[in-house]
Amino acid sequence: MEKYITIVDGDKITVQRAAYIEDGAYIEIIGNTITLFEIPAFGGEAYRIRDFPSLLEAIEYSKTLT
């Protein structure tokens, strides 16, 4: 079983694998929009991968990122 951190900030929900991430994926949910983002290895600005119809689909796709 995998564990994820959920952060609620106003109308935005962020789902990520650790409390703090320097690189890797995270998911933002705003309203009905579920968007996967990735922070490049060695840091840098996060960039949008794409939107997903469900949180589970976004999580599964995030596992394919390197």
C-alpha cells in the first residue's frame, strides 16, 4: 500500500508522495480539474503534464514518470 500526503489550501488540494518534494510528481485538484505536475530531477520549475478524469488515473500515470 502506498501512502500520499494531502494538502488543502483554500480551494486547491495537492496530493504528493512526501511532505516535501524537490523532484518528482504531484497532483493538484481545483474544482473538478485534476492536473498532474512534475518537478524535474535536480529541481527547477514544475511543469504541467496533463489533466485526468480521476485521481486514481493521475496517480497511476505519475508512476510512469522518471
